[in-house]
Amino acid sequence: MKLNEYIKRNNYTQAAFIVEIERETGHKLPQGTLAKYILSQRIPRKKELNIIYKTTKGLVTPNDFYLE
């Protein structure tokens, strides 16, 4: 599942998803960076891929950023 789809299905705002990431992993992700991930303008690094994977309970996988 794409990150933008996950955020829409779970009724998250970008700010709320950032709070969820911090709560789940202790990592603070900048809003501008998250926006680029959502719009497929940027692919997360390995660390961020793992953080997103963990926060979404495996619903958004690293492959979801590479496969169209």
C-alpha cells in the first residue's frame, strides 16, 4: 500500500502521522520530508523506510516506494 493511501484510509493528517511515528519509534520526521514521501517526490532512506514500515504495522513496505 502506498503511504498516501495508508494516511487517507486511517484519516491521518500529516501532523498526526508524524506524531504517530514519534510515539511508535521515537523518531521525529520533518513535515516537509513526509510530504515529499507522500507525493512520491522522494524515496526514504533505509532508516526512514524501516520507521514507516514499523509505524504502519507492515502495511507500507519499502517496495511500495519503488513499485508503481
